[in-house]
Amino acid sequence: MRTPRWVPWVYLGPAVAVMAVASLVPLLSALQLGFYDWSMGTPWPDAKWVGLEAFIAAFRDAAVWRSLVTTLIFAFVCVVAEMVLGIALALALEGSVRGMAFFRTLFILPMMIAPIAVGLTWRYLFDAQFGLLNALIGLVGVAPIPWLAQEHTAFAAIIIADIWQWTPFVFIMMVAGLANVDVSVLEAARIDGATWWQTTMRVKLPMVMHVIAITLLMRLIDAFRVLEVIYILTFGGPGDSTEILSLHIYKTAFVGQRLGSAAAISVLLLVVVAVLSWAALKLSNPLKEGDRE
């Protein structure tokens, strides 16, 4: 007997409804707030309607565009490095390596640490006076470097911290994807004379391309939402050299008490992430017809 078409909706309906409400209500609230000039602590009826003024101001604000460019550079460098390192580690540890369980556990530990703890840890490591990094370079006669007080080194510091924390996520996803690769296909490639490099690049990685695409998309979205580590490490400084868009939104909302402007910039961030996500899915196309057959 064929299952009626309405049966799946009975099971999925409640979960879909909860997810829709949890996603749409905050989104619509932020969109509504963008049309008002309102500060925390004041009654909502006292909020002043400003229309599109906050959205227009966000597009004209040079600080918003600087933070957006900083975010794009940060996301690009971090995601590319994390994907390369994560895939390389997964390929290195997918076979029968001695102590493989230990290394896998070691590599995923950074991801399990709270972002605030990660920020504090790296802040102490980069400390100009007592940091471990300056102590190590001091052993070879190099003068201490004020890592978090210089624009280029501070930007490198937040990139290093993010790569250290989130490369394990790519590693876990790739280990799971490589574990499902059909061994018979790999054996056929080896019998045909393919080298390890040819088997990896032309057979193995294309077979897990859908996993790579989804992992890339998830890390890209997360890179645009990162806040705690940068907040602890640099708070956007020195100057605004490490002020990514999410941190700029935080400062606008809770330091400048301009919640309407912050909501308008949040909508801009949502649009940017949506466009990049669409582009990533379009390029990788993990759900194309050929993969579903």
C-alpha cells in the first residue's frame, strides 16, 4: 500500500514550523528595527520612525565598507587555509597510521574549546611582555614583537586563532566523507596504474566533492559570524584594522546604542552571506542530478 502524500507532512510539519518561526521571527524583527531609531532602555512606543534612513546611512558609511572588506579578506584567507589543512590532515590520517586515534582526538580538541577561552588563550600567547611567542623568538635573539598592537600582525593573529580553532571541523567532515568512498573504485584506479596523487585528485576528492562543498559553505557562513575571538583578542584594533562586520554591528548596537543602524547593517550582512552562499552552492552544485542518481 502506497503511503499518502500528506503523511510526511504530519511528521515533518511541526519541526519545519518551529524552524521557520525560529528563523523568520528574529529576521523580521531585525528588519522592522532597521526602520526605527531606538536605544535599549527606552520604551518601544518612543521609538522614532526613520524609514530607509538607517539603510541609506549604512550604504554611505565608510566604516561599514571598511569592515566589510576586512571581513571578506578574513573569511577568504581563513576558509582557504582551513580547507587545505583539513583535507590534507584527513588524507594523511585516513589510513592505518600508528597512533591514529590519538592524533584524531588531538586535532579536534581546539574545536571543543569555547570561543571566549580560545580568545583568552591566544591573547596570552601574543602578549608583548609575557607571551609564549615572544619568549620563543627571544631564544634566537629577536626582539619582542607587539603582535596585537600593529595592524598587520594583529590581523595575522586573528587569522591564526581562527585557523587553529576551526581546521578540526573541516578535518572531521572530510574524515567522514572519505570513510564512505567506495574502495573498489580506488582499487580499480590503482590497477589501471594511477599514482597516489592521481587517485587522490582525480578519483577520491571528486567522489567527496559534495562533502567539500557543504563544508566550505558552512565555514564561509561561520567566518562571517565570528565575533567572540576577535572581541577578546583585539576588539577590532588597532584602529579598525581587525574590525570585521559582525564586530562593527556589535559596537554600533551596544557601544553606540544605535540599534536601528545595527539592524540595518545586519540586513546588509545577511544579504552578503546569502549571495556568497548561493554562489558557493552554484559553483559546487552538490545536489546536481548526476549525484542523486
